[in-house]
Amino acid sequence: MSVYSINLRSKLLAGPTELSVIVPNPPRDLNPQAFYSSGKKYKVLWLLHSGSGDQNDWLRNTNISYYAEQRQFIAVIPNGLNSDFADHPQFADGYNFSSFFFEELMPFIYNWFPASDKPENNFLSGFSMGGAATWMFGLMHPERFSGIAPLSSPPRDYSFLEPYRGLTASEFRILTSENRTALPSGYGNPKGGILTKEINMIAKYPTVGDFLDSCECSWERFREVAAERKLPQIYVVCGTEEKGFMKILNFQKFAEGLGVSDIVYEFIPGEGHNFEFWNSVIPKVLDFFKL
């Protein structure tokens, strides 16, 4: 396989961004010139990192390069910083990652690499923060992916904010700064109070209601996409001792209550929020995607 480390200047991120792209090598028995001019297109696996990571995490800590070569697919791993892979129009000149992913990164990959743009040949996965973004992207544009596999992450449920729907961003900041434990955290320890990152995530919208109606609240977006019968294939993987495990069980009941019974869940005993776990489930994810 070949690994491309790319510094891409982005209009929608208002500056350069980094990404890694893994491409299988030509078969040894083929003439390179004939192979590279054949127009062959590979299936594409889009991979998203965790909140403390970058585009190299999948390369450093998993065997994804080996599998890309062995199973003949392209892997695209962007660097989303600690942005939740969401749009942040109020940061600097704008750091709009969701828009970048669909409107800039995908066209770049499809037109500069031998990557198939057919939805049936595109798949999405990520762990932790990247798992949350896998839910978000997969429900924003389910028509772009044949399957999604969120690892160690339930869809985001912030329904507890409904009583505060009418608060403006500044009012919400005042409420949470004066009493951090007035609201629980949407993830982690709910008794510890809402996290700074969550406050910033919510308060970048004009009102709390705008956040609740956004693509970032993927629990409710799931309800909408399921009603439209547009869901991609979904494979959910989580360790039974992870903080998000109970939320995933609650989501399973929620989805089944909506009549969605074909999601595949893989619950593995133990604490799964680490690279040893994520590396071990890669073959399961690839088998589910038939890659």
C-alpha cells in the first residue's frame, strides 16, 4: 500500500488541513502503466479520529494500512482537530468541518484519487468523537454511504435541554457559567455537570433550540431519517464497561420502538475505549461492510 500525507488548503476551513490517504499498490503481475491508466476505482472507507487525536491515529495505532492493502480499498483519514467534525462559523474566519467534508474533501478524493463516488462503495466509521461524528454524517447525508459503523459512541441525545430551548447563546453561557452543575453532561459523568466543550458546542448556535434542531443532535435526526426510510446499514460496536454503553442500550430500545430492527450491535465484554479494542474490531467492521 501507499500512504499519502496531504496538506490541503481548504476554503471552508479557511486554511490548510492535514489528511492521510491509504491506497493499495498495483498487483505485482500487472504492468504499472497499464494499471494506472485502466480507470480502476476502489471502494472508500472514511475514518474519523477521537477528540484527542489526529489523522495519524488510525495509522499509528491500528492495522488499517494492512487491511486496506489486503482487502483492496482506499482509506481516507482527515484531521478534524477537536471540533466534533462540526461546523464552527464563529471560530476565526470559520472552521466548517461538516461542510468541508461533503463539499470539499469528498470531491477532492473522488477526482484526485482512484476512488469510487458511488454510494454503494462508500463507508464511514470512527471511534469516540469520531463515532459521534459517524452518526452525524451518516444521518446528515445517508444517501452518500452504504454503511456506517460508529465505535464506542451512541448518537447524541440532548433532549434534557428542551426546557431551555428559548435561551440565546449568551443567556445559555451565563446560566452554565454561574452554575456548572445546573445541567448534566451529555456524555461522561452526568453528575459532574456540563463540560466546557459542550457549552461551546451549544452556544455557537443563536439559540439552544437551534442546536437541538441541528444535525449535531443525532438521536432526533435518527428518528427523522428512519421515518423517511433512508437509513444506511448500521453496525454499532461498544465495550460493556464503557461510559456510553447504557446509552447505546437505551438507543437500541428507542430504534426498535421506531420499527428499526436491522441495526447490528456488537457488545464486547470489558472496557473498550482504547486502541487495543478499536484495532481488534476493525476486521468485524470490514466484514460488515463486505470490504
